[in-house]
Amino acid sequence: MAAVGFNSFVILAGMRTGSNFLEANLNALPGVTSYGEVFNPHFIGKKDTTELFGVTLAEREANPMPLLRRLRSETRGIAGFRFFHDHDPRVLDLVLDDVTCAKIILTRNPVESYVSLLAARSTGQWKLTDARRLKSTTVRFDPDGFAEHLATAQDFHLRVLRRLQTTGQTAFILDYEDLASVEVLNGLAAFLGVEGRLKAVDDTLKKQNPEPLESRLENPEALAPALARADLFAMSRSPVFEPRRPAAVPTAVAAGEAPLLFFPVRSGPDAALRNWLSGFGGLREGFDQKTLRQWKRAHAGHRTFTVVRHPLLRAHVAFRERIASGQLADHRRILIRAYKARLPEPGQPFPDAAAEREAFRIFLHYCRLATSGQTGQRVDPNWASQTAIVQGFSAFHPPDLVIREDRLAEGLAFLCNEIGLATAPPPGPDPAAEALAAIHDDSLEEAAEAAYGRDYVGFGFGRWRR
């Protein structure tokens, strides 16, 4: 065991922050072994590897603790792994509470990491060991994609910070630029309590994007407006030194010429509600906290609302639009590999109603595990409980009205009456109901209620009726 009491370590980082390079240098130290992304939902350690220390991917999915124990007990010296925000959340709780597990926090300027991520996705080149094989490319900067990337990184590091504070622990903090310093890396060795030191920084991996940021973008003019919307002061340093931020604002949509603000719930009747709102002078969207507060101040008497859908119908919409379609390819693979769901090729129909019913039942089982924290993936907002989603809205400000979809016409009429407007025609029937009716049976009702008991009780849902 290390002199300071550490028997393992975890590298808390994100994609394109230099974690591969850091891991290579740690593995060059005698008595230190880092096993890669051991709790990545799709592999164990590295791509296409599905077993480590005799623990299979399916066994790790069922319970990650045995693999964590074996990693520590069957490694000579101090063992560790890399952990990103989308890895098994159960493991994050375990290692953050363990004072014998050293925490290494690695950060990088989020603009650089985001552009690097776009380039890696475009070229398929995630690591470079021979500079002659470098695949150069330019990428298109997406302001909305960057905002999501930034929010995800901030949320992850603030969660880590909070847990370290409440448990009285500290971490070794590195920035991407620190990885070039052998002195800093040897300081990390001292922090871990190992005797070995590096004579030089490992040169196996090469920097993939040495050019200036602007030269790597197809649309560098989009960079400045996007950065103006975010507080990037000292963002190249560890976020643990930044002031805490209020909860992120959801993607709200306002009517162009009416004081109506809609907070959409994923896999709900979003398109129909957007179309209804557009009848009041078009739509206004793309808010951040500042502009949303400005909108509220400028629209005295405004009303904010959201719409909740029957959990069974909403889950079926998520299943069809996100899983069966292949849109969320990673979750689709997990359902097939770990839960044995039989799915047609993306976008292709099921052979019959029975086949779709069985695959959907498996998806509902997965939703039950996900919403109770028993899977290795974070809960996607398309099938998170609507209770949790509405609570998230309330972190900014509670909505004035929560409308049940089956009472949509009455709810929208009430809103219009509240602000003194003539009622616009409500949305028509949703075709999603017909698709569910074709496979509906009691087993699906039971599975949905098991997955979304909070929604059934909290919002008063009963058995689904077409």
C-alpha cells in the first residue's frame, strides 16, 4: 500500500482532455497500473474488450463491485482507471466515498476539448502514436453542441467537488498543459505515494491538433458569439476554483407575441405544442439564464407551463424514436448486448406486434433499472421520470401549470384565459397513440408502472386509454 494510505486511484476526466497521455505516463511508473476506461458502458478498459479479471461485460453491468475489488486485489502496486461523466454512476459514488482511492482531476480548456472531440469523430483517429499517420481535418463549430459540452463538464466536476468537500478529501488537480511537465507528473507520483519517478515525459502518444484553434474550424466566426454566451473566466484551469453556478436552464420555447413560455419534456408532445405556440406570432427560443430572465421581466403576467404524458405512451415514443430508429446507437447496443433485446435494423419495422411488444417490455425493464440507479449508464432525459424532469425545471423557477396530455385542450384554454387571449385550436390527436394501441397489453402496463411509479402516483396516472 502507498505510504499515504492510497491503494487505488481514479482519473476523473473527460474525452479529449489528455487522459490517454496521462495514463501512459502513470503506467511508466514502477508499481502503478492504470487499466483504461474500466467502467465505460460499452467495453471494459479499451475498445472491443469485454472481460477483465474474469469479469464479463454483462456481469459488470449487473454489479460493478466485484470488478472494482479484483482490480485492486489482483494488481501488484497501486491500480487505477479513467472515469468520464458518462461511465457507470454507481462506481463514481463508490470511489468518491473511498478515502483510500486517490482522486486525480484532469481538465482542459473546454473549447479546445470540444473542437478536438469534433475532429476525432470526423477522422476516427482517437490516439496518435506516429505523426506521419496524422489525419488532419477542419470541423464546423456548433454553438449549441458546445453549450451542451460545457454544461456536461461543469455538472460533472461540480458533483465531484461537492462530494470531496462533504467527505473532507482533496484531489491532485492537473490541466492539459501540465502533462508536458515531468516535474508535475513526478509530483503526482509523490501524491500517490509511490517511490518511482519519471526521467522524461512519455513520448509514445503524439499531440493530434497542434494548429491554432481558428485554423481547425470551417466557421471560426461562430466562435466569438458562442463564447460570449458563456462565462469562461479561468476555464482552462480546474473548475474547482470557479464560483458555483445556478442550475442550467432547460430548452424553453416562448410564443413570439404572447407571454407564454413552454418547458418541453423529452418524448412528450413537443412538436404539437411548438406548432400551437407558433400560432401566437411565431417562436422565440435559444434562451440562456440571462435572456430568459430578461424575457420574463419584459412580459409581465407571463405564464410558464409544461405537459406531462402518460408514462407508458411516453416510454413507447422514446423506444420507437430513439432506440428502434437507431438514433441513440449506444443505448441500442446496450439493450441488445446486455439485455438480449431483439431489434430490427435501425429504421426497419418489427416483423409483427409480438416482436415489438417483447422488445418494448425489455426496454421498460431497462427503464426501471435506470431510474432506480441500477445501470451503468446515466438516465437519458427521453426516459427519465417526468417527476425528476419537472423538479429540474423548478431549479430555475417552478412552472405555473403542469398539464396532463389527456386534458391538453382544457389546459391550453385555461392558459389563454389567464393572459386574456382568444384560445387557439388545440393540437390534434397524436399518432403515437395508434402505434402503442397495436401492441398494448396488461404486461406492458405492469412494466411501465414498475418503471415509473413516481409519475403514476405523483401525477395521478391510471391505466392508459387510447
